[in-house]
Amino acid sequence: MNQPARLPGVRALGLDPGSKRIGVAVSDLSGSIASPLLVLRRGESNARDVDAIARIARDEEADVIVIGLPLNMDGTRGPSARAAAGLARQLATVVDVPVELHDERLTTVTADRSMLDAGLDAVERRQRVDKVAAAIMLQSWLDARAVRLRREG
């Protein structure tokens, strides 16, 4: 019996940037499963946020950083998407790993619904929604990566 080829592992850090908070998620070492990690409160400057993210990436030994790109439903970039792209550009200047953008449309809605279904109250959902949304976005990126690697391999 042939076993499927094993995909190369990757430790990915996922970010769901917002104006007040940044949800952070991380993958397991195999690059198969994303989990919520923490919520980073935005500081007074982007530079401070970028430094904090770079520190987290080093601590988590990330091989890649994936930033959620909140495109409009028609695929165009609004102010939030432009801000996420700017964060990616700024972060890429201070880390030694690739920084990628990944479509994150509806991840916050999906995260909130899943927590509501799990019985979390409004306060609990508000405290966790950003990191859960980051995990949903990162899982989408990991799944797309696996499909791409299988096609290439």
C-alpha cells in the first residue's frame, strides 16, 4: 500500500489585524492545524506593534507570517485591506521570514458564530474573537498551502 507523501512542515504565525487589536494564531510544527494564541492590543504606533509581532514570531519560531487581508466582498481593497498590506510591508523589513497576505473575508463573522454555537456569552466572545478569527484565516492558508504543495509534488 502506498502512503501519501508527507508535506514539508511549517510553523506559521497568523495575524488578524484590526484598528484596536491584532488577533494572533499559530500552527503546529507540521503546518496542519492552526490554534488561537493571543490578542495583541494596538499601541500608539505601528512601529511598536511591528516590534511586538516580530518578538512573538521569534518566540514562536515562525517560518512564515500570514496576515489576513480583509478584502471587500467584491474583491477590492478598502482602507482596512490597505492598512493590512502596509503592516505586511513594515513587518517584512524587521523579520527574517516571509510575510504573506491571505484573504480573510468573513473570518470574524465565522469566529463569532462558532463561539456563539459553543455557548460563549458576549463578553467571552469579544475577548476571543480576534484570535479565533486569526486561527480561521491561518487554517485557510494552511489548507490552501497543502493543496498547492500536493499539486506541485
